[in-house]
Amino acid sequence: MRTITILGLAAVTISACSTTQREEVRAGQNNVAKQEAQLEAAKRDGTINEVQEERKDLRQARRELRKDQNELYQPGADGSLLGGLQIGQRESGELLPVPAEYLSHYPDGDGSYYRYDGRQIYQFSSADRTVTEIYRLAR
């Protein structure tokens, strides 16, 4: 029973980490849009110095957005794969066992096994440890 609780907490942590990163990406997208609007206003009404400053701010906002987007698809601090694996990729060894509530739907055996990353369940081929199917879980 204690193991199930720990896995449940790990899934909540992974989900929260992913949500925070997604919020940062959305905030970055909003910031880029705001900076683009300010640049257009400066081009229309401002001085050359104001236009240059707005261009600089827009470049910085775009850099920050790219950084946030890249972090969203990188392993989290706890080693979880926030971006997920794709069909054909090999198992990384950083995935969790399938939570108890899903075991009856995703049992290991018959040449395949299943692992979980907090958002989706992956089916792996036992022969070569590659992803053969991805099951996205409803939130």
C-alpha cells in the first residue's frame, strides 16, 4: 500500500512540474506578442532609439520563450520525461511502473511491457525495448 501512495505522489509531482512549465511557455508567448505590439507602436510613433530598444526587448522575449519551450521538452528535475517518448524510441530507464489503477488494463506479458511518465503509458517491445504504442491518459 505504501508503494502505491509513493507512485501517486510522484505522478502528481510530475504533472505539477509539467503544468508549471506549460504556464511559463504561455506567459512567454504573451510576452512576445506584447513586445511585438510595442515594437510596432515604436516604429509608428517613436524615435530611432525607442525602436532599437523595442527590437532588443523583443529579441530577449523570443530567447526566453525558446528557452522555456526547450525546457518543457527536457527531463524534469526528478528525471521524468516531460516531453515524452515517441514510437520507435528506446526506453530511457527513467520511467515509472504503471500505477496500480491501470495495471488491469496494461499488464506486462506477451512480448511487451508498460511504463508510465506521469502523463501517458508506453508499451514497449520486450525484444528491443522500443516504444510500440502510446496511451495518453485523460486529465
